Amino acid sequence: MPVDEGLRSELQKAGVFIASVETIYNWSRRSSVWPLQFGLACCAIEMIATACSRFDLARFGAEVFRPSPRQADLMIVAGTVTKKMAPQVVRLFNQMPEPKYVIAMGACAISGGPFKQGYNVLKGIDRFIPVDVHIPGCPPRPEALLNALMFLQRQIDNQHLTGVNKVRWYDDTDPAEYPIPRFGAHDLEPPFNRAVWHPQKIQRGAA
Amino acid sequence: MIQPITETIEIGGSEQPLYGPRSYQVLSGNDLGSQLLEISMGPHHPSTHGVFRMDVVLDGEEVVKLKPVFGYLHRNHEKIAENASYLASMPYTDRLDYFCSMTNNWAYAHAVEKLAGIKVPERAEYMRVILAELTRLVNHTALVGFLVNDLGALGTPLIYAFRERENILDVFEALSGARMMCNYMRFGGVRVDFTPDILKRITHIVDRYPSFLAEFEKLLVGNDIIMSRCQGVGVLTKELAIASSVTGPMLRASGVDYDIRKVDKYGIYDRFDFRVPLGDHGDVYDRLMIRFLEMHESLKILRQALKQFPQGGEHINPEVKLRNFRPKAGEAYGRIESPKGELGFYLISTGGNLPYRYRVRPPSLINLTILEDMCLGEKVADVIIILGSVDIVLGEVDR
């Protein structure tokens, strides 16, 4: 923020600190990310291990696991999302108040992982909700989850409240809720949300 | 979260289904005109040990009907295994009961060894016993932590439990390269040999575990709150336990002397001197205590196994060809005493490289079938601890 350095130091001597609203906003967001207490499968155990004594998620201000989505900022999708569970995951995400972030933890949550060939497994939760950080691993080590949290904090540091790249929740055109899939005759309907996931186009024959 | 469904419903008798047309009647024998309340507990519930849902019908605070709904973690394990070679299913067994990957590996390897008639070297048998008993320590410690967490002691006992769990996982990681998903056993042995350092670390863990157990027991066993919450809650009678084929610590808490380590004497369990703890009342407190006592017996087995551990020998049977593994046609059922109960694998081979049928007998699922009988007439808050004392892992229930 363009403030005269001399003025700033004069003010600091008087106990007045100047920063932009954005800086304060981002600093307070990043320092108290409250995750949703929400485990799906194996990765949830590593998530619990991360919150326990050796790895201690509290060092990053994220130890307050909230059972209610209304009080949570961060959804850690820890484990395999099956087609039966996917509607509830999207519903929980919708119930969380903005600003909210998503970490897809583990191979299953990001792509279906080892169970990708199964008929009942969703091939990545990013088909339905926007994911901020993906962590590979089966399951990822607790250090990987800590790294993902730090990565998310860096992302939060760089978010803008105004301008072209402003955050999702201050954008009027952005949908506040994401459509909840239903279990249809053969598969989830719709199979993915076009607003958040774009199927990869494979170029064939291009030399 | 407990989410009340928008309407209160009345079920006339216990025969009326939970779903479908519902009748609205005032309950008989109730002057207040109150009705039954149906609550859907889960699948996102902080205490259901995974994605498990219970449809509970309440009369005031008492449970009138309980219907477990699972399948939220059905990952097609059996179908995938029928389309994969025998060895390729080994990593998937890790993800069945994700607390106890070593015992899952062992159960599967045991079934395949039975199917193909493979002999296991003595050194590998000792390694398997040591790892299985360490897994039992991990599982029971974590279970006690979670159960007390369900009782309302948020955090602290679980942190104690996970502190000790990390020490054992360090050994697993040094051995197999992974903390949880070890993928360590092979048909006819194990993947990597123990080094002297590993043995030293295991000895160190076994030496200092009793002091942790003493601390944990001092905190929990005689605790007034735990005793008043757990004693006489969720009673499972001996007859019902046997009739519903419950196995493992749940069955033994009801006073039935049945431990596959003693019954089958698979592996080398006949060489160890250990006792099978039994409960008297079959309530939640007995199930909690059984876990503590089993951990003491596991430590006893571990001490003997470390003492008898053979100096030399193979860690895997060298005659087994793991690549292009084709057992002769036939069928086999191999079972072991996993920390949760009888874990069995049933395999049918037609002589090819894929199993024709691959079936898991999961202890968690079969122990869960008795949930309604234990919960009827109890308070809704006790449903959580009864479920916690069953010790389910949804990866194994839904597979």
C-alpha cells in the first residue's frame, strides 16, 4: 500500500499501525482456519494424527475442528468419496458460510485413487466443488497435510477483496450454492458440475 | 450433527417400516399427546467413526427403533480384487480396516497360503506375530481414545493414545515405507527382513508400553464418570452374542471364551503362553476393560516372541513365485483373530491368475448387526458410546 515510509514510522512511534483492510482481512483469515470435523475414510485417521500431539495442527491456528459446517471455514475432504456420499459432501459444503476453502486430501479425493475403477467411487471431488489445494498420497503423511495448510495460507495471503481477481464471495455473478447431485438410474446426475470442472480434452493425432 | 427430520412421526408397532407411508397417531398411554421423533444420525456425525448413519426413533430420550444405514464407503473391494491378480489385492487389504493393515495382510496371505499350500518359514512367522500384536496395541489404544472421546472427554485421552500410536507407526514405516498402508506381508513370508535395529526399536516400545498403559488405566479405568456412563449400558447377552456370530473382544466381553489364536492356533500361536480375558456383564465397560486386558496379553506375547526370535533363517519362502502366481484350482477360507474379531478371506481359484471369487468376512460388519438389540431402551446419548464400543471401521464394514 502506498504510504509514505517516514509517516508510517512516525505513526508507529505513536502506536498507530497502518495497513490495508485487505491485509488485515487476509491475516485474520489465514491465522484461524477452522476445519470441519469431517472424515470419510483412511485419510481421516491421518487428519486426526495431524491434529494430535506429534504434528500438532494448532501451531498453524487450525486446531479447532468444528462438528457443524456452520462454524467451519475449511473442508478437508479426507478419503474416498463414493457416489452415495457425494451429495452429502456437496450439501455440507453448501452449508458452510463463506469464506470457505477446500483441501482434497489423498488420492481418492483428488481422482478416485486406487479405487478409481470401482463402479461406486467418485473420480475426484473437484467435479462438484471448487478445490483449493490437492494433496496426493495414499494416505498423505501428516506433514503433507501441514504443507497443504501452509500452502492454503499463502493463497489466502494473496486474495483480493476488490478488482478483477476479487474473491468468489464478493463476486455477485458467482453462485452461492453448488448444485447437489442426485443418484440417478446409472450414475450421479449430473455426473459433474460444468461450472467448476472441465473435462480434459485429449488431442489425438497431433504430432 | 443430529438433524431432526421436519416432521415427527408415529410408528404404530415395531413392524411398521421407517420409510414409506407413515401414520400419524397419538401414542397410547400418553396424556401429553406427544409423538415419536425420528432422527437421522449421520453420515456426517462427529462420533460415528466414519460415514455411518443411524435412523433412530426416539420416545422422549429412549430409543424405540434403530436402523443402521451403511454403504457410504462402499469401494468395490471384492469386485476389484476379482479382476486383479492375487498379489495386486494385497495393497487393497490395507485399506479394509485402516487401523490394522498388518493383520489384514496376514489374513489374506493366510488364505492364499492355504489355497496354494505354501509353507511359511519360522522367522517369518515370528515377524508376523510381532507385527500383529503391535497392530493390536495400536488398534486397542486408538479405540479406547475414541470411545472416551465419544463419552465427552474431548481430545485429551485421544492425544495420549495417538502419541503412543506414532511410536509404533515409526517402526512400521521403517519396515515397509508407509505409516498406515504397510503392504508388508507376502505369500509365504514377509517383504523385507527385520534388521537388528528394528528389533531394538520394538523391544524399546514393548519395554515402555506398560508404563503408558498404567498411566492410561489410572486415568480411565477407575474414573467415576466413565463407570457411571458405561456400566450396565448396551448389554449384550452371551446367548445373543453367540446367535448373531459376533466375534472378537465384543464376544469375549459377553463372557464367551473364543479366541481364534487359541482355537485355530494358526501360525505359531501355540508356542506362546497367554490368557484370554473374559467379561462378566457384556456392557460397554466390560468391552472397554477387555481392550485394556488384551493389550497386557499382547505385550506378554510380544515379550515371548522377541525372546524366542530365531537368529537366522529366511524371511520369505524362496520357492514361491510371486510373479505370475497361479494357485491350483480349489477353495480356501483363511481366518485370523484381527483386533476387531474374526477376519477371514474366502477364495475360489480356477487355476488362473485371478481369483474366481474373493470374499471378505469382516468382523466390523457382523459385530454391527447386533447394534439395534443393544441400543433398544437406552438413551440417545448412549447410542454413541455403544457404537463406539463395537469398534467399527467403515472401510471394513462397507468394503
